[in-house]
Amino acid sequence: MLLGLSTWPEVEHYLDDNTGIIVPVGSTEQHGPTGFLGTDFITATAIAEKCGEQTNCLVAPPITVGMAQHHMGFPGTITLRPGTYINVIVDWITSLSKHGFQRIYFINGHGGNIAPTITAFNEFYASVSLHPETKQSSTLCKLVNWWTMPGTDALIKDIFGEADGAHATASEIAITQYLHPDSIKPAPDDLEPAKTGSPALDIHNAYDFRRRFADGRIGSDVRKANPKDGEIIFNKAVREIAEDCSSFIRS
Ligand code: NI
């Protein structure tokens, strides 16, 4: 059930028995010479919608622009500043919480969203904790990144090993190829190996990123991406996240 295709009476009825909602969150940013700018919201949204079907949980519209300042050296990238992003997430949580949603499950497709999403959760919790009049609020939030789910991560390592890389990964591009086979951009055979690096340690500003990772990839061999492996990884992520989501919304 998708919030965007529901009416308000349907949502009111849903809330009689269910207080869970899934929110896909991604980014619009460069994904190397062959990856779609929408990669992160395309993967998160498709996984979220399938998880919604499997758990009978309502799925909110996707947040398609995230915190991606470090990708601004590449045309097409759109970013929110960290503070703006945090405010967006807090306002989504506050709006949903006001209607009675008590378990808000964010399925994320973009590494740059992790830190500000956790900060946003704490901003929301602080507004509850610091105001005695809201002490009844029992809304809890959870963030999962599809590629760091333990079983999905192990499967990705099995299939691609080190060639998966750390940005514009073979696995995320493979999933988008599975979801949008008519839009696949083939990688040239003479593509140079990507520079390696760690997003956790090596991300500064957009100029520095482009200087060090000239075509946008970090460590990924995108020639290995293919729709068949994309389907296998997608299905694994859906199974694993649906199970986790189910136990969270019943917690
Ligand atoms: Ni990505």
C-alpha cells in the first residue's frame, strides 16, 4: 500500500490496526560514468515498495534528494545542506507521528545520509524528551542501509568481491540495471580502474572529491554490473529488510 496512492480515509482506517510506515530515502547524485543519477533513490524506493508488499506496511513517497555535497563537482547532482536535510527528516517524522504512526522505518540508499539521519532522529527524540507535555509520544525510528544488511553485504562480497568498490558500486548499478533494463549504459571495455578510497575517511568537499576520483567512482569495477546479479541482490535485500522491518514495526 502506497501512501501516495491512498486517500486520507484509507490512511485513517490503516491507522486503526497499524502504526508502521516505511520511508525510502536516497539521493540524486553522480554514480560514475555509467550509473544513473537516481541510483540511490531508485534502489531504496524499489526495495521499500517490495518490503511494503511483503509486510503489509504502508510506504511513504521517497525522499529523492539527500545530503550529497561531496558529489557537487559532477553535473546533475542535487544536494541538501546537512542542516536542511536534518530539518526535512525531522519534519517528516513529526508529521507522521502526529497522525499516529509510531514505528517509522527508513530504508536508505545513500551513505551520505547516514550521519544526518541519525542526528535527525535524535533531534526528534530530544523534542520529546525535553518537553514534558509530549512524554506520551512513543514514536520510534529506525534506519537501515540496504547494502549493509549482513546477508546482503555477504552476498555482494561473494558476487563481486573487491570489485564492488565504495561508490557507484557494481551492486547498486546492477540493481538499477535489473529495474530499468532499457536504460542500461554499457561500460566501455577500456574503462580505467577506479581509484580506491574509503568514503568514511576520504570525503571532504566536492572539488577534492573530483580531483581524487576523476570519473566519480570509488574502487568499483562497473563492467561487472549486470541485471541478473542485480535481481539476486535485490531479492536478498528485500527478504532481509522485510524481516527486520516486520519485527521493528511489531516491537
Ligand atoms: Ni549510491
